[in-house]
Amino acid sequence: MTLRGALIAFEGLDQSGKQTQARRLRGRLEAVGRRVRALTFPNYETPLANEIARALAGDRDYAADVLQLLFVANRYESRPRIEHWVDEGVVVICDRYLASSVAYGAAQGLDPAWLFEVQRGLPQPDLTLLLDIPPDTAVKRKAMGRDRFERDLDLLTRVRAAYRAQSERPAWVCLDGDRPADEVELDVVRIVRERLGLL
């Protein structure tokens, strides 16, 4: 009988270390024989990717609800393969997932309950790890080439607050991401071991 896999999401502001920790966790899981797939959202390999990229570059001026619906639809494009992988015993690691729309949408005045509801049909994470950093840390880590959201520090302050509010929910853990990556990794490993028994 195939063991069910798991869905793990890394969340946080840009430059919080999500990509680094997702990559390191994948390596550790593969080292103990687990099959792993990694996804990054937005997923720029889908038909909606072009519109999302244009919106983030400032070439499209969508209302906040329309933009978040584009992000949500982008995740729904990946729903079949996520469900298949998890059913087949694969550990799926996402760099951003459901919580991003809730955090960024709420920061733009949208109703968090609505943002949760429109994503109810998506596979829900078994574990969400919030890598919490202040907006000024994000700026220090990436000073150039920032997209429209990354340049708005007031928005990022609200996004951070929305993320932290979500981290009170079950299956969430909030970690201090304003530390060396090796220290954060040790916490990630411990939590994945304790919560999911995967390591």
C-alpha cells in the first residue's frame, strides 16, 4: 500500500528565505528516500502566467480582487498534479501557496474569509511554515529589481501582519526568518519531523 504523501507550504515576504528552505528541505527528504516535488507560485509555466507577470511588472492595472483571482486560478491549474502526487506518496513542497492570496489580498482591503473560501477546493497544506521577516530586511536582502508589491513598504507591513494572523491557525508554525539560513533550517527539520514524521 502506498503511503500518502504530504503538502508543505513555505510562506512569507519576498526574500524571507522560502526558496532556500524549500530547496534544503527537499534535499533532506530525498536523502532519506522520500519522493519530492517542488512548486513555486505563481507558476510561470501555465497559461495564466503571462498576465500575472505583466501585472506584477506594472503593465496591467487589475483591481485587487481580480489580481488575487488570477493568483488563485494559477494554483487551480496545478490542483490535479498536486492531488495525484500526494495520493501517490509524494511530498509536495510549495514556495508560496494559499496563504499568499489571503495575506496580500487582506493587505489590499479584501475580505480574508472570501479569499479562504475561493481556495477551499484546492488541496490544503498539511503544514505551513511562515518565515517571518520585517519589510526592511526584505529590502536589505534585495535592493534592486523589486516588483510593484516589493516596492511598497506600507503594503508589506500589512502583508506581514496578515501572515502573522494566519499563523495562529492549526497546521501553521511561525519561524523567525531574520536569522542565518542554517539556523532556520534546523527549526524546519525539527518541525517537519515532529509534525509530519517525515525525517
